[in-house]
Amino acid sequence: MDGSEDRFTELYERHHGDVWRYVARRVVESDVGDVVAEVFLVAWRRLREVPAESALPWLYGVARLVLANEARGRRRWRELTLRVAAEPNQSVVADHADEVISQRDAAVAFDQVPEADREVLRLVAWERLTAAEAAVVLGCSRATFAMRLMRARRRLRAQLSVVGVEAGQAPRTAPSMSNWGR
């Protein structure tokens, strides 16, 4: 042992009360112990730098810096609190579980309808084609495409009801497909 522990013990015992009073005159009572502990932690870490003849002024200097850090931290905390309080009320984000289940059900149901129906639905829902444009893609009249779209929607709705029941859910109405085709 190089005597560091003994030197620190002597420093602590000799100056603890003075440092405590110095800090107590500058912060609320509940914070004094934490600040003093931080001062002596710095003293332990930098013990070789503590001047033997003027240790108390050195400790006061450390205390001043620790107090400045504490004040900055409190100021940042207040500023953050004020910023958060000034933010408009953020609504609580709803649980997305129901949405995920609905999307999964829709994907399963979509896979269960015939390929011809899936293609009709893809043209209007994914490709965002009008009925007239989709009819050109399929090489049929607009009226024929409109009939295929109506039947594809009906089969998809029926399949959505089946998927919900198979998943242990109560039968429910299918999601709106009114925007699937213009």
C-alpha cells in the first residue's frame, strides 16, 4: 500500500465538515450529501493532485465545479420539463394488434380466392386502375370487368368471414372495399 488510503482518510476526516457547510450554504439540504460525496470521490480519484498544504481551498474548488454541474443539470431538467409541458397533447398510440390481425386475415382470405379474382382485385387496389383501364388490361369490356370486380369482392368478403371464424374470432363484417375500383 502506498499510503493513499491513509492520506484520503486523513483528508476526509479533517475537511468533511468544512466541505459540508460550504455546500449546505449553496444547495437545499436534501442535495448536500450527494454533492459532498461527489467532491470526495473526485478527491479520491485525483488524490495525487490534492495539495498537502492547501487541501481545503482545493476541495472548495472541486465543490464549486460539482455545484455548477448540479445547477446545469437542474436547469436542463427544468427546460426539458417546460418543453414537454408545452408540447400539444400527444394522443396515446392505440395497440396495433387488431390492425395486424386484420391485415393477416385479409392476406389469408386473399390467398383463398381464385387467381382470376385476385388479379381483378390487384388491378384496382394495388395498381389503382379505373374499371375502364383494368378492362383494357384483361381484354374485356368495362361492363364485364365491373361484374368480375363485384363477384371478386363478394368472394373475398365471404372468405374474410371464414378466416375470422377459423381464427377463433366472432364472425364480423369484412373491411370496406368501396375504394377498390373507381
